[in-house]
Amino acid sequence: MTREEKFNDYEGFVEKFKPKKTTDDCYTPPAVYEAVKAWACRRYGIDPACTVRPFWPGGDYEHFDYPAGAVVLDNPPFSCLAKIVQFYQARQIPFFLFAPGLTALGLTRHGAGVVYADSRITYHNGAQVNTAFVTSYGDNAVEITPDLGEAIKAAQQKGRTIKRTVYQYPANLLTTQGVLALARHGVLYELPRREAVFVRGLDAMRAEGKEAFGGALLISDRAAARKTAVEKTFTNPDTAAKIWELSARERQIVKELNSKDNKRPCAAP
């Protein structure tokens, strides 16, 4: 394997040893979960003490020890939600689960009901998802309930009043959000493959249990300068923000990218 291939394969190598996130990277903010739990308990007469959460990193809902009278109230991985619903229906375990709003209707095929509210939830990883809820309770195939949406909005607004650390990425990192911002502002920007390498996040971010949602590109100094120049036309740096710093390993990768950039072929005459 060449040196370049080693750099390009590093993230894939590290990824194999990362614990998989069983909730499809959408961890529910505690305030939102409690608001949903309170609503469901009132609506269906559920004893809050009987609710269980079998979905967590490394957990196995199929072998979870469900006590008598348990009610599953949790945010499961959306990618296998149909299988999960069928599992609980077959065992007559009552449930009220978070579900993707755009595809939840199909879960009615399995005898479940879907509760809709105006609930666009911002999860811990920054993802904003139109969220519905699938349940074994009631006789409705579909229920639209404004009060649940209001409860979720209030919970999210309460969370926003808490002062949080604002982070700023270094110039040499181009995130998915950064790409979308450039596109939204009508910016013409081109990034040659030789000037970039895909990463999940920075080493400093991993040390705090964070990563760049959607992934990012570590880019050469030349590409970073071009990006910074166009970003200045529509953004103002937050002087109070914490700037993620590149590690020695990442600076070495940038150095390699700079080297490849300096060897770019001359333009055709």
C-alpha cells in the first residue's frame, strides 16, 4: 500500500473499531424524551415506572429482560423499525416509539398506529428529523395531536436557553454543513480530489465524543484559503467560539495534501 493509500484508508481502519450507535446516530435530548414520555403516559394511562428503554449503544432489544407489565418507550434505530414493531407485536409487548415522519405510515401494515405532531426534533448530533411516533396503543391507524407537538417545541426551546459552547471548525476542514452553506449562498467553489481526504471528524472532536455530522473533508492549505475567502463574503467569525485545532497527525495529512497540490499538472496551452 502506498503512503497516499495509507492516509486515505486511515479513517476506514479506525471506523472498524468504533462502537456502532444503535439509534442511527439520533440520540434524543433528555428534555424532549421526558416531554414525549409525559404525553404518552397521560394519553394512554401508562405508569411511568413501567417504561423501559432497551435501545442503547451495544444493547440488544431482542434479548432485553422485559419485566411483566413493561412498556417500551424509546427511540430505536429507524433503519430496522419495521422489524422492531413486528417483534413487539408478536410478543404483545406494548410500545410507544419514535419514528421517521416521512415513512412511518407504512408501519400501519403491522397493526400499529402512528401519532403525528408538528415535531421537527433536533437530536444531539445536530440532525433535524420530522419525527412521528408508532404505538401499539389505541384503535387509530393515524392520530394527529397538536398538544404533543407543542410539548416537544417547549422542551426544545427550554434546551436552547441553556448556554452551550459554540464550536468553530478550522479552515482546513470542510464539513457537510459548510458545503451546504456555500451552495445556499450561490458560491462557485471547486475542490480537486488531490486536495482533500475524507474524515469523520477531527482528533480533538473524538476526544470529546463528537464527530462532524455527515462527515467532512480535510483539505490542503491552498483549498482552505479559497474556502475562507468566499466564506468571508457571507459570514462573520464568532470570536467567542471554541476553535477545533488540528492534531499533529492531521497537520501531517495537510502537509501531504499540500505536497500533492504543488505537483499539480500545468494547464494545457
